[in-house]
Amino acid sequence: MTNEEIAEKKSGFSRRGFLRGLGAIVAVLAAGKESFGQATGTGLPLPDEPVEATLTRLFGNRPFQPGDGKIKLELPLIAEDGGNVAISVDASWPVSGTPRVSNIYIVSDRNRRPMLAKFSFTPESGKAFIATHIRLATTTEVRAIVEMSDGSLYAVSKNVRVTISGCDLPPQG
């Protein structure tokens, strides 16, 4: 008996068993691959998903109401570097009570993956405000979508002119 066989016998773990288990995992993933990213209920984006498909996947057929006066979206008009674009969203609704702000989504119409971020709020959040940096592939509309606890949606958007792409592969078309 070799040292390797003795070690496998002591630990109860063999290379052959590991490879067999790994093979089973790969087989399950390969079998489920077709339906894994394609089901609309999973919330997973498809590669190069169009913005309309993203909005339908996230919100179904719920209508967007204008958020002007209720949502303050701050973005530069011209982003010299699409890889680092400052953004802030301030929603004037409360995060406690009913209805309340439950989520803020940031969506870029022309990125390969349009949904850039989702921020969730609880009554402990204090205020529906976010500030971060995003990456933009090209000149695009950037949307801030506020989802309320009753399911209603409010949206505002701004056009940002991008001079240098912040993504490796800009969208085709």
C-alpha cells in the first residue's frame, strides 16, 4: 500500500471520490444551464440584455410614474471617464410607514448589463438617499427608479455624455 492510499484510507477522502463528486456537480450544472439564466423569475440578467428586457425582468408590467419633484438625481452632464461617474439619488418619500421607499435602482440604457445597482431601505435606514460611483459604456440615459412598498414605481432620468468608455466592451449598435 502506498503512502497516498494510506492517507486516503485514514481521512476517508479519496481523489477518486472527489472527482466523482465534481463530475456530478458539473453534470447538474450543465443540465440546468439552459433554464438557469433564461427564467424571468430568477432575477438573473442574460448576457447583453436590452434595457427593455431588464425593466420587464425587474418590474413586470408595472407602470412608471414621473418622479420629477420627488426624486433628485445628480449626475454630471459630461463624464470624461465612464469608469468613474459620480451619482446621487435623493427620494423625498419616507423609509418608514406606508407607503415607504423600499428600493432604489440605477439603470443605464446602453450598458451591456443595464441594471447597475439596487439599494434596499428599511425603517432603520433613516432616509432614502444614496451616493456612489458607476461605470458607463457610452453616452446614455441613466435612470433612477424608486420602488415603493405598495409596488408603485417612480422614475427620473438624465442623459450623460461619456467621452471615454468605462467598460471593456461597449454595446453593439
